Amino acid sequence: MLSASELNFSTRQAGDLPRWISSPRDAKSLRIWRLPDAKTVILRLRHHNVQVRVRELSSVFVGEISGFEPSIGELEGMRVGDLIVFRQAHIFAASE
């Protein structure tokens, strides 16, 4: 599994994000979405946006890479379908 922190993904300062991301939650709670219901977030690696479908949310997020902007097949060894773990600070945009 890939790690946004280890790969030096960009992080952002506090800002507006959908409630499902920014609301306080119990560190022991776990939320899992089926793939058709997964939420989409945008992470950034240098000048590329990485689209990720969130699958699990606990103290960290786990998601599946679903695309890159600009559109390319692979980014620094990452491919569509790879799993990645990331924190709230890595999220630059998110679907409701």
C-alpha cells in the first residue's frame, strides 16, 4: 500500500471540506464505503492532481487511485487501482 506522507504529497492548511471529512469523530470509529458509494477526493503530488476514491475512514483515510490530472497512465510508479493511505491534510478537494 502506498503512503501519501512517504511519497511527499502536498498538504494544505485548514480550509473548507465536506462534513464527512471535517467533522470530529471517535478515533476508534471505522467507516467503510462500497466501491460504488465511495467518495472522491483530490490529493496533490507536485503539479499533478491524484483522484482517489475513499474506501475506509478511521484515524487515517484509505483509498483507491482512480485517475491523474493531467491524464497520464502512471505517476512516479503509482497506477490507477493502487491503494493509498493518507491524512485529512492531504485532501485539497472532495465530493459531497
